[in-house]
Amino acid sequence: MTKEQERDELHRTIWQIANDLRGSVDGWDFKSYVLGMLFYRFISENLTNHINSAEKEAGNPDFDYAEISDEEAEFGRKDTINEKGFYILPSQLFQNVQKNAANNKDLNVDLHAIFKSIEASANGSESEDDLKGLFDDVDVNSNKLGGTVEQRNARLVKILNAVAGLKLGDYQENSIDTFGDAYEFLMTMYASNAGKSGGEFFTPQEVSELLAEITVVGKTEVNKVYDPACGSGSLLLKFAKVLGKENVRQGFYGQEVNITTYNLCRINMFLHDINFEKFDIAHGDTLINPKHWDDEPFDAIVSNPPYSIKWEGDNNPLLINDPRFSPAGVLAPKSKADLAFTMHMLSWLATSGTAAIVEFPGVLYRGGAEQKIRKYLIDNNFVDTVIQLPPDLFFGTTIATCIIVLKKSKKDNATLFIDASAEFVRGGNKNKLSDTNRKRILNAFIERKNEAHFCQLVPNADIAENDYNIAVSSYVEQENTREAIDIAALNAKIAGIVARQTELRTAIDAIVNDLEGTKI
């Protein structure tokens, strides 16, 4: 089976599961249960494979961790937690719980205890913060699953059986990243159906891939990657695809203010087999309380921060002296935090690094404090490229967003503008960047040359003369697709029509005169 066939089969199965389970639970809420159980299955199989492989290497080929007693399993707890960051006893493994779920009247109680036990297994270890609260959104006692224990357990059995039925195989042997791909597909499906706002919960994969590719042009490895508004982690994890996870040497860093999405991000890391020591995802408001002061600067930064949200701004007298914001001499407006995120990322960007940020289009041309921040960015030659994206790419919004690329070490004193507004194909009810579209944008970014109606390299002095407006349409002329008109030929044609009209009128008048003469 080819990679595409494997992925299509997986997506068809997940879609069927979603249809079978659709009912009283809202799709966006129900996603937490499906993803939580998918995560539960993954870490159970991941741990079992890890222990079984070690035993086989030690000369015990018939060993199966899932078949031994909990008492026997306790022997390997400490070493396994040091290696994997968590521990699950054999009786708690997904496959063993699912096997007996239909006959377990205490299923919801047992699952709750198992989830708490998995999280608690990391207490006192280096992975404690990475495991804490991971199952908080999988509330097996919630009324969302049913009004009675029997109804909740019946729904839980359905979810367990459905997730168990996914043909994910041995994740190490699949040609696709099946657990990770299942996660991405579920997120895409529920985000598109839930009507959630903008890119708050999920950034389309092809946009994520473009951002990652932009930030690592010319590099085969980086030290650290970062997203200050990481959501479910899809942007960060594209570095694992673009470079290979082993080539992100010191790991994946991010911060997320929404607790549910923060939990999803950590789950997503595990599902993509990023071990606990290779990621540091924090919870909190990045603008007011950033968590990674000791980890910056970062070699590559990607982000799709929330569009034009409110923040404290100059209501907080401490922020104007914050080293992230103070260089511009002004704070982003309280009603629009877009450029506050931009300044934060610039501050934490390594000297040789690149940041690629999805932005609300208004930041390119709005006046006031935002114009002053753009002046700082342009005058100090930090803006490398501005890319106008097509409309209707993101779930829940049709806005045509843009990408601002920042660098601290540019080779020229100019800004590249790329008009990619027509670079899309229609896929379902949304626009989508095809591989061809994405590669054309990336090649223009790499070559940094003028191309009529597509990209223009503009000296920063010209941008200053244009009041620091960095809207792409101000510098890349739209192609005129109207039909060329030959005015002389058109005038001759009109003259012919007028002459013919005159002949016809003369002929009609003659006929009318003849008729009137006959009447007399």
C-alpha cells in the first residue's frame, strides 16, 4: 500500500468513526475524547514496544509486557520513567482495558484512575511538567457523555472500540506518521465543522509547512524552534517533517494561553514520537508572562498568533520598559496585539535565525502606534519579506492573511514583496495551497528577484517614502487581465454601425411615406 493509500484509508476510517459517534456531544468537545483515547492507545503501544524491544535485545524473544502481572512490571518502573517519562502497568494498557470494556460496569471509574496514575507516574521526575494534566479534558464522568453512568460507559466503550479499530499498526514501520496523521486529520475535521474563530485552534498543514520551510532555507539542522502562540503544535511539528526530528537538536519550544489547546499540544508532541526531553510547552499568556526567558534566542520561530486580540498595552506601565517591546519606543494598541507578538518574536530570534509569522492584513498599513512599530522594523532592516496569501485558507474565516518574515542579519537593505493571492486551488469548501503553489512562493523567497505581477524587491528607503506602508498591493502591480482594445478599429466599427443605422432609418422613412400615400 502506498503512502497516499495508507493515509486515505486512515482518513476514511476516522471519518466513519466520527459519523458513528456523532450524537449528543458537540463535535468540538467530542474531539477531546477521541484524541484523548488516541493518545492513550499511542502511549500504551509506545511503552509496550519500548519494553518488549529491550527484553528481546536482552535475549528474551517471547516476552510481552502486556501479558505480565502488575507486580512483575513494577521492577522496571524507575528506569522506564527515566527513558520514556511515564509508566503504565500492564492492567492499565489501552489494549487490556479495551478488551474487557464492554463488561466493565466501572469503566468510567477505572479510566479516571488510570489516567491519574499515568500522570502521577511522572511525579518527581524530569517529565513531571510534561505529563501533568494531560488527561484533564478527557472527563470520563462528564454529563456530555450521558446523563447516567450506564450511558457514559456505553459511549466510552464505543470510543475505545473505534480507536482500537484504527489500523495504525506499528508506528515505527508505517510509511506515514499514522498516529500523528490521525491527530492532524481529526483536528482539521473538527476545526472546519466547529466554526471556531480564525486560526486559533488549527493552522492548515500546507501553511504550516511553508512557514517551516521559509525559516530553515539553506539549513539541514537547527538548535531550537519556537512558537509563542503554539495552539495544538502543528506549526512546530512541521520542523520534524521538513528537517527530521533528530535535526532539531535541542528541541521544540512553545507557549499557549488556552489550557485545552495547551494539553492538546503536549499530546500532539507525544503522538509524533517527540519524547519529553525534546519539548518544552508552557501554559500562560506569552505577552504578559513569557515562560522561556532562559531558553531564548531561537534559531527558527513560526507562529499564527490570534488576530487583533486585546492586551494590556500601555495600561501596564511595566511593558514599555520590557526589553521585548521597548526598542520600538511604543507599544502595540491595546485593541490590537498583533505587533506585540511580532516584537516579542523579533526579540527572541537568534542573530542568524528567521521568523515567519501569519499576520492580520491590517498590521501592514494601519496608522498610529502600529505605523511607528513598522518604522522601527523597516529602519532597522528587520523585515525580510512580506507575502500576501490567498483568501479563505483558514478555518472559520475568509480573511486573506499575510506572512511577515523577520531576520536580524540580512544581506541587503530591501524588503521582498510576494503577491501569492492567486496561488491556491479550491479544495472542498476552502482554498488550499497546493505543492506547486507552495513551491512557487518558496522559490520566490529564496531567489529574491523581481517577477512581474508576482514579486518585487523594494529598497527600504522607498518604503519609508510611502509612510512605512508594507501592504503587498502597494508594490506588486496586479496583472491586467482585461482584453486589449484597438481604439481605431473600434471607432471604425462604430462609424460603420452608425452609417448602417442611417441607411435603415432612410429606408424605413421611405416605406412609411409610401404607406401614408397609399392611404390617401
